[in-house]
Amino acid sequence: EVHALWAACMPVCDDPALSLALFGRALDPAIIADRDLARALPAVGPLPRWAGCAGQSWRASGHRLIVQLFDARGALVSLHARSLSTDADRKGLSPAGHSSAGLLMADRFGREVLARGVPSWWGQHEAPTIVIAEGVPDFLTDASVFGEWERAPATLGVISGSWSADVAARIPDGCRVVIRTHSDPAGGTYQRQIGESLHTRCRVEVANHG
């Protein structure tokens, strides 16, 4: 069902209202679509029972921006729905009745690192940089900004419960890890969890914002 719903979702640039909301967050729908970082919930058609909350489907509640959630080895196992409306009671929703603990967002490079470590094509003396962003908008921002530069960092995104010992174990030794979290208690928790799990093997930096 996860793979089927993702396949049914549309490029974000094909949804005018969602595109406008993304532009309002200084996010380019064309870049997001080109890199397949997120998709738009289909406008019509049935949705799985778990694609809802409090008796409303994600479509009815306005949670139409869909991102993939991957396990520690980079396999797609779940989805996360996000509303960009300032009036939303809950900005993000994971599948009803299912835990998203230990699952995180990742761009293509991030998934490759989780699955296989430093890829053979990397060809640099230094291990890659990995940016870890907090929340869907910041993940999309960081995964969009570097373009196709050959030394662009891998980008991962965390939501509540994402970070785990299994995820930490998949980060290659020697990586520069940049933690980009919010300057609030939740952001501080992410910093501690990630930093404590990686500081003996990686160069860990914190870049607070917002």
C-alpha cells in the first residue's frame, strides 16, 4: 500500500495550490519534483485506511504534501503527510495506527549512504558531508539547495522518533555531520541524540536556525 500510494501521488508542480504554498516557503516545486523529494496526494481516488487522522483522510484535512520515510538501510517503508497551512491543528501526520519510530527522510544520496555506505563513485579523500535537517520544510530546503554539485552532501530529515542506534550505525566513519535543528527543546533533543551517537566516529557540527 505504501508503494502504491506513492506511485499514485503527483509531482508537486502539477498541483497549483500546493506549488503556491511551497513558493510561500521559498521552496521551488520544480526542483522538488525533479529530485522526487516529495509528491502531492492525488486529488481523487481511494486512499488507504491509514492515510487519515481523527476520522478525516489526509486529503480532507489538507495534508497533501507527501514525503517518503525510510528505514536505517534506506528502504521505503512508510509515508508522512504534511500540511503547509498555518491553520492546521497538526502540521505533520504519519500513518494512523503505525509507528514511524526509527524512520527518516532522505534524498537519493542519503539513501545510498544508508544502504551501502560511502559509494565507490564518491572518489574523494574525505568522507561525505551529511546534513541532518529537522522537519519536512527544512529537509526539502536542504535537499534542494546544493544542485548536482559532485561533492554535494547527503541530506537526511528527522521527525519525532526518527533517530535511532540503527540509523546512527549506518553513518560511515569520518563523515562530517551537520545537524540543522531548531532553537527549541525539540531541536536540542535531536542535537543531543545525534551528537552523542556519532561524536566518536564523525565530525559533528551544529547549525541552529529558526
